[in-house]
Amino acid sequence: MSGAPSTSTISHEDVLAWLRVYAQVIADNRGYLTDLDAAIGDADHGANMDRGFKAVIAKLMDTADKDISTTLRTVGMALISTVGGAAGPLYGTLFLQASQAAAGKTALTLSDWATMLDAATEGVIKRGKAGPGDKTMVDALVPAVQALKGAIAAGQSFPEALQSSARAAEHGMQSTLPLIAHKGRASYLGERSAGHLDPGATSSYLLIKAAADTWAGSY
Ligand SMILES: [Mg+2]
């Protein structure tokens, strides 16, 4: 889809490219996410996310949103109105918080992206009342934010910092495998929730990876 940005900033067009890539990744992983949710939930995460991001793409083609913040708000609202279960409000909150943090920006530096991802993650934590280790989206998002901030502080290049963030999200997702769920439907299973990846942490990892792959030019 989109190649590497010509500069080390993320434009509105780059944000749209990320959303298109993620919608395709979700469509490709619909069955996988549903299988993960079948093991510890109600087997609808893949279908819900696919429906939501198909609605997002349709909405973005319909609207003439011209700035990053407005586009991200459109995404959040579309997800809240089309995705059932916990994922709609949580992913909706993620994008609405990112939208607020991007207000007035015509292009994003890495540091802007870190600020947005931080605000988005804090929003998910508050909305879901979940912390690290509860076997949720938070387990992928928190390490992604921390790695991104660390990469910026260490002076990593634009693509390196994005890839560091994606690798941390992947490790965070993998860390949910042995955990016992403390939030959401999976928590009803108690100890039987251990031994399965969390579907929300998996879709969150895919979101961070889609950003890195799109913006670092490896997609
Ligand atoms: Mg579910």
C-alpha cells in the first residue's frame, strides 16, 4: 500500500494508509481472532472487529475529513456505533483519545505519536478498569507506549522506533498466554483462561504492528 513516508513525520495520508492496512489485516485475521475468542470468550472478536473496520473504511470514504484529529474521531465514533461487546467502547475510546491528543496537528512527529498512543492507552485503562497483567488489550498497548518512549529517548531512527514499539506489543501479546483473565468475559473462566492468548491483546498488537509496517515502509 503506502511506502515509507518521505519525511520522518506522519501525515494525514499516512494515518489513512495505516487504517486501510489495519482493516485489511483484521479481515485477514478475522477467523484467527474468532478462534482465540472462542477459547476464552464468545467467539465474536474477529467478526466484530471486521464489521467495525469495514464501517470505518466506508465512513472515511464518505467523509471529507481533512485532518488527523477529525479522522481519528470519525473512526472512534464508527467503532462505538458498529462494534458490539466490550471491543466497540474500548477501541472507540482508544481512537477518541488519540483524536484529542492529535488536535490541531497537521503532521505527527514520533513524539506526537507517543503522546497519542499514551493518551489512547490511558483511555482504554480507565474505560476497561484494567491494568497490566489482567489479560487484556492493555498488555499489548502499555509495552508499545513504553518502548516507543524509550526508543525516542535513545535516539532511535523513525523506522527503528516504530519497529521497537511493534516488537514490544508482540511480546506483550505473547505475555497474555499464561495469564489468568481478570477482566471481561474470559475472567468467568478463572484458571481455565490460562494457556490462551487474549484476543484483544492480539488485535491491539496488530494495530501497533500495522502502524509500524505502514509508516516504517515495510508493508
Ligand atoms: Mg467476544
